[in-house]
Amino acid sequence: MMWGREIIMAGLGLIALGLSACTDIAAPAEPILKPVSRPDKPRATAKPPAVARPTSEASAALRSYLNQVQSAQLGQGLLRRDGGGGDTPFTSTMLARNFEKIAFFNEYDGNFSGPGGPSPLRRWATPVRMDLIFGDGVPPSQRKSDTEHVRSYAERLGRVSGHSVSMSKKANFIVVIAGEDDRTAALAAAAARLPGVSAASLAPLDNLTRDTYCVVAAYASGSGANTYTTALAVIRAENPSLLRLSCIHEELAQGMGLANDSPTARPSIFNDDDEFSLLTRHDELLLKMLYDPRLRAGMTAEQARPIVQKIAAELIDGGPV
């Protein structure tokens, strides 16, 4: 969903996905708290309260634009949060077709310079450990809410996929939430924590076009470079709350291995029409299929198709899973 972008690079291999924006509203300000001086007691050395750095005109303009985008989409009935319902039925055949389109194709090439193509199945073999890095301009209140959203969503991804996903300072999947003024520094900090990833290699994630709201890069290694070992999601801090949460849902799920978007996937966040903003039941089934032990990293769509159809039938039509 949302003007998707994806990349895969081998050795360390990569995925990336995104959205868009620009205008001019001042960034939300956090109060600066001043300690009260008590002359009758020795003054204690206190750690200064965390406050957001003032934002530039470019960042403020982008924030204003993105607020307008969110309002316009909501006004058109987009960014649904209901997960679908009676108006979005899907069959096991549709689920299997959508899985093949989303799990076995790349949306973009490794440089974001052109369309991608067929891809073998890629996923994680080791536990996924997530952590966040915020740009200096992100207010404490936003950091708190975004951290809570990532934490609860990581738990959900682990639960529905059956693969271990948790929060950890020893992260192999870093989520950067930063703005125009501080994204470069935040990416450098992320590169320093991810073995084999250099700050220079992250240039495509730093030089975001106006129509890219968020992006994820997943690095693969191992036989045929089909097993993810590292991932990095970048989300514009200027996104308003729902667009930012939507980015968290899409980029983190894509970083699990659902790399592509499909115009036929519904109800789904893996569709550029922006109808749904949050992970749906349909998407949970895609994640469950991705980590089914009957599938193997490196499988082609043709090799996996009979197994995918069987799993989809079990999930939708009943029977053992």
C-alpha cells in the first residue's frame, strides 16, 4: 500500500517500500521544564528534560502537506481501520494468488531506479529483534506513542506468523523515525548498530523523494541470499499519527518477507490504493503462510505453488493447518 517501494540486494540483500508529501505547519512543541532553585539546599545536578529540536521550514512544510494528505484520504473513505468485512470477501484461491504476487515478486530494483521482478521466497530464519532510533526533532510524546505502537505490533507479528519477533537493544531490525532535518544522523546511528551495513549504503533511504512516506530495506544472506539477517525501516516523522501508524504496519510486515504490493490484494495493506491503513485478517494469513514450515526460503513461485494452494485451502476452508 501507499506508493510502495522495495529493494533486494544479495550478500546482504535489501527491500524497500514507501509513501509521499510536503507544506507548512510548525512542528508540535514540547514544554521545557525548568528546575526550581532552592537556596537553602545544595543544588542537585539534574539531567535536562528531553525536548525536541526546532524543525526547519522544509520539515514544517512537509508536516503540513502530510496532514492534508491524511485528511483527504479519510474524506474519501480510505485508510480504513476495520480490517475489512462483508464488503471484502476472499476465497482460498484469492489468498493463494495474493500470496504469490506479494511474496514472490519485488516491487523495485536495488536502486529504486526501476521495477523489480520475480523473486525467490525470502524470510527470516533467526529471531527478529526490533528497536527504534528517533531523530532529534521527534518530540518525547511522539516517541512514547510510536514506541508503544512498534512494541505491540512486534508482538502481533510474532503471534500471527509463528516466528519469534520481539523488542531488543541487540536489534537486527531497526526502525528509524526521523524527519528531514535529522534523518541522515539517525541512519548513521542505525548503520553503526547493524553489522555489515555502512552509512554510505543507506543513501537510497536518506534521499527520499517527496512521494515516499516510508521505506524498508531487508538484507539477505546465506545460500542464494534468501534468508534475512538484518532490516531497516525508515518512517518520516512528519507523518500525522494515522499515516505514521500505517507506515509502521506496512514496513515492518514487509520487512518480514512480504516484499511486494498487488492491486488485487483486498482487504490488504499490500496494495497501493491506500484503502486499508492497518494489517488485516487477510494479511495475517499471508504472514502465517510465509512462515509455514512446508515452505522454504529460496523456493520459486512455481515450486511453492502447490504447497501455497494447500495451505490457503486449509486456512480458509478448514482442516489441519
